[in-house]
Amino acid sequence: MLSFLPRDQKILTEEMLVKAGISPPSKEKDTTGRAIIKQGEGTLQIGDVSCKVVQPTEPGLVPSNFTFVEIPQHTLVLEAMLSDFMLGEHILLIGNQGVGKNKLCDRLLQLMQREREYVQLHRDTTVQQMTLTPALRSGRLVYEDSPLVRAMTAGRILVVDEADKAAPEVVGVLKGLLEDGELHLSDGRRFVTARSGLYHTPDTSNEGATENVAGGYKGLQETKIVKVHPEFRLMALANRPGFPFLGNDFYNEMGDAFACHVIDNPDRESELALLESYAPGTDSTLLTMLVESFAELRNLADEGQISYPFSTREAVAVARHLDANPGDGVAAALDNVLAFDAYDAHLITSIHGIFQRHGISIHGNMNDTAIDINDAKVELAPPVPLPAPVQLQVAEYAPGGSLNLKWEHAQVPPFVVPKWVDVEDTTPSEPKVSAMTGIATAQGARFTEEIYGWRVPI
């Protein structure tokens, strides 16, 4: 819980605990300070916490095909999450965007081989959308179970992303499920957990159950008690309240219903290992400069001097760009991260000063100790010279209005009009006089430069 405190108060509290003889418990770590992850036949151990692994019935719902780098800070978080999971707790990960909350959830579920249901909330999410999902079946609009209902029925893990964007009525539904152990659906079903007094009543979920059809529900007219699967868990991901995320204070409303973990940006050692994994072909000296620069930017955000807290996601994006396009230079790699801030002259000057202090120079050329972030290269296509102009025709108007075309080069054949093309006479007419201005205009019926016109059939 110390992670919720401001930085200065957190440091003072930790110092007081150490003076009182209270220190964090020792963990099983490797030489890099990372909790050891051991996977055996049917078992999983992260640090000092272990659990059984059961083969899933729906392997396609287990998170896979994503990149996860086991840096020391994240493996310690995984150990704490697994410990709370084994105690039967629901888990809340709270922190700035881009610090790896989704990655941590997916990695833990992948290690445990647990099936996942996913829902992303926003300000317009309704209670109806949280419980029932409309779908077309054989030309009819029917209502199917939402990811929340499927997770409660099958004992899966529901990952609720952007929980801080939820409307108050949606938060009330989740709070009633986790604290009171009950969730009412509009079709008559009443899901209950062990927290509810109705949990030990007979399960009547299959009595008279029929399909839910839009325009009115058939069957399930009476309340049907449905017991929530004991393996059901909810993992919520939320940004911290306030600018620039502008979310609700989800922890203040529902923090007591979860085992909470504050996810911060990795420390310098962990972040450097992360960047080296994403950009193995980039010089480690340059990556160290980026780590130190982004760390100072985050300190300025904590102190309130800048509004946006630059996260590990931005640092990884810069490192991956440099690794994939080493010829672009650091300026091009930082462009996507700092382009919006360029509109604030004072802010961008401060940010450039931070990079310059850590060896990424704003001005100057490449040298051993500084890297010019304005060294982006622009490569244009090679110039192709055009041939000298050649005169093909000479047009002469006879006094009677006839047109004579003289070919200067015999190798250029005369233009032959196809028979199916309707040729229109476009002899220039006399200039018309504007009725409003009394000035003669050359653009009467035709342009004076026009010689022939063709109507091409469509």
C-alpha cells in the first residue's frame, strides 16, 4: 500500500519502517534481482509462490502470441499477483498508461493457462451492455451472454480494461457483484457468489430457460438462482485519476473489493533491460541516454512541472524505431513522442534541455559523447533529366478560318480520329461582351486555345 503514497511521503515511511526493524521479506531471486519463474509438469512457481496448472478446456481463450520481457520489476509484480490470486482475491492494477498493466495480466494468465474474457469500458458503457450482448441469429436479433456472464458461468478470468472510464451505474453493478455477491440480469437470472445468503439455495438456472429474443423475453419469467463458478476472478485495469487521463477515482469507489497493485514505470535497470530486448541492434550507450532522459521527464511530471507523464511505452517506441531504422536518427525516432509538445515553445525547450544534459545534444554533429537529435536524413529520388523539347506541329489559321497543321518531323504520324468518335467543330468564336461589365471576354463559347473536341462515349 506504500505505492499509493506520494514519493516524498513514501520514502519517509519506508525509512521509518526500516528503523523500526520492519523490512520486506526476502525473495527467491536470480543474479539480476528477478524472481525466478519455474514451470514444471502441472505446476507453476514464481518466487516463493506456487500453484497448480490445469489444461484449459478452451485453449484459444488463453492469452498468447504477445511479447513479454521478464525484467526484474515485473517478475516481482507477477509474484505478488499470483499470491493474491491463490488467496481468492480479485485483482486491481492501477497506474499510468503505458506501464505494462495489460502485459502483466496476459503474462500471468498465460503462465497459469487460465481462460480469459475481455471487456473494455468507456463513458457510454451501459449496464445492459455489461450483462447481455445483442447478436443476429438466423435473421433475428437475440441477446447473448456478455463476457462478464460467460466468465461467471464457466469460471474464467474477466479482464476489465479502462475501468476508470466506467459510468457510476456500471461501477455500482460491479461493486454489488464483488462485495454483496449478487448480480441481477434483466432476463430474470440472479447470479450469486459465496458472499450472498442465497448461495446455498438450490441452483435453478436450467428450469424453464429459453432464448432471449429482442422485443420481449421468453421464459425465465421468475427469478432463477445461478451460482457463480468458484474459479471466477475479475482483474481490473485502471489509470490513476486526474490529468491527463481524466478518469474517475476507481480506487476510491472499489479499492476495498480488490487486492490492489500499483504499477509504476520500471526502474532504470529494468527499463534498460527492456529496451535492450526490444532493440538488440542499438548501441547500449544510446539506450542508457534514453533511459536517463525519460526518468528525468517522469520526475518533472511527478513534481508538476510538466503535465504528461512519459511512460515506458514511449521509451520502447523510440528504441524500436532506432533499431528498425538506424539511418533515421534520433530526431525521427522522437518525433512521434514529442511532436505534440512542439506547439509549446517553453515546454519543448525544457524537454530538449533534458535530453541534452544526458548526452543527446540538440545542436552540433555526431561525436563520441553527444548525438544530434536533428540529424534526421531525408532521401529524395535521384533526378532524371528530361530530353530536349521537340517541335511536332505548327498551326496556322488562314483568313477564312481554316486550320492548317504542318508536321515538322516525318517520323511523327498525323493524329487519326477513330470513326466512332464524334468530332465537334471548335473554331474560335467572336469574344462575347459581358452584360454587367461591358468588357469583352475571350471565354465565350470556347477557349481560344482549343483546337478540336471529341465526345467519347461512356
